[in-house]
Amino acid sequence: MYLGLLHNNVFLESSSSNKLGLNTRLNTFYSSNSNVLETSCTNNRFNNSSFNAFSSDCDSNFLSGGTSSSFGVACDKNIISSSYNKLGNFCQENVISQGSYHNKLGNSCYRNQIIFSCDGNNFGNNCSDNILKENNDFNMFGNGCSRNTAGKEFKNNVFGNSCTDNTFGDDCSGNSIGSYFETNTIGYRFNYNFVGEICRGNIWGNYCGDSTYSNSCSSNKYGNDFKYNIVKNLSGKDVSNIRDIFVDNVAVTIERTKNYRYVYWYLDSANRPVYTEIP
């Protein structure tokens, strides 16, 4: 059924499969499924309603319960307290509340917030200035994601290439990060992670270990007790706080000499120390 411009109506259970016209606002839906809202529908509330479709520029709507609704391009300031929803490109300032999972955000989405314990969400390319609170796991970020903030215990997430200027909280582990990972700030105990090529200009906190870093890692700053990591190239690193690095699967220890030069050394097959000065 096609319904024109509607304001301040209540749709009860069994009110489903309706199409609402432009600028529909201030309506409440209870267990009402498979509705279509046209462009610029704002300030509507959906309770336990699923499979609803919002067109572009639908702002300030509230979804509580239900699953699998979709938003078009440039839908802003919506509050989503449900799972398996999809937001289009250029969506900003939306809030995905606690316990909502497997939501998908399009490209160039920014200034969105994902609250505690929201897992399995997917950000498209060029997403920036988003905030993910604590205990958000198994999320995926596309290429060119920057200036995002991840809280504590942000685990088992995947980042694409060219991720820069992001901030990670403490106890973030098991993440996979693509190439060109630059100028990010990382908290304590960033462990069991994989970082791709061109990793530079980042700042690591204390007690970060058991991670793998590929080639061209340079000009990074490491906190205290940075240990048991696998790296492929030590050239150009600030190694003042690094010890017990694994290089090409050989146990290596970094030491500062009396003349303030840095060397790394390991035991060869004959159990003899082999020293190499770090340029």
C-alpha cells in the first residue's frame, strides 16, 4: 500500500509492506516489517521491526530490535539498536548501540559511533573519524580509513591498505592490518597482530609483542618491553626500547653499547654470538 506524506502516526503489528512518501516523519512502527520509506524521511521510530528500507537522506530515525533494515545514501544521525543492518555511502553521525552486530557501513562514512560489544561490523573505503568503544571485535575496515578511534580490547579486526592517523586503545590483539599503516597511535599490549608493508611513523605503547611486521617498517616509536616480534628489516628504526626481536625466525637481542651505538646479536649454529651494528 502506498501512503503519502504522513506525520505522527502509529503502525501496529501486521502493518507491513507499506510504502511511505517523501518527508514522512514522527511515525512509530511496532513489529512492522518490510516497509519502504522514500527520501528525507526523518524522526521515525521502529520497534522490533525488520527488513525496512530507507531511501537517501533519511535522518534521525531510531531502530530498536528487529534486523536487516537498509539505509540509502547520506543517512545521518540515526540510532541503530539492532543487527544485520546496512547503511549506504556518505553516512555520518549514526550510533550503533551496545550489542548490535554484523552491520555494514558504505564508503566515506564518518563521525559514526559503535558502542560496546558490537561485533562483526563492516566499514567501506575512506571511512574516517569514527569511534568504536570497548570490546568491539571481528570488524572489517576498507582501504583509506583514517582518524578512527578504537577502544580497549579491540580484537580480531581487519584493516585494508592506507590506514593512517588512527588511535587504538589498550589490549588490542589479533588484528590484521594492510600496507601503508602510518602515523597511528597504539596503546599498551598490542599483541598477536599482523602489519603489512610500509609501516612507519607509528607510536606503540608498552608491552607490545608477538606480532609480525613486514618490510619497510621505519621511523616508528616503540614503548618499553617491545618483545618477541617478527620483523624483516631493522634499518631506520628507533630501537632504544626494543629487545628480543625475532628476525627471519632467528632470536635476536638488541643492546646499546658503551659508546651509545646499537647492535643486535644472536647465537649461530655453533652457539657463538654474531654481532651486527644497527645503522
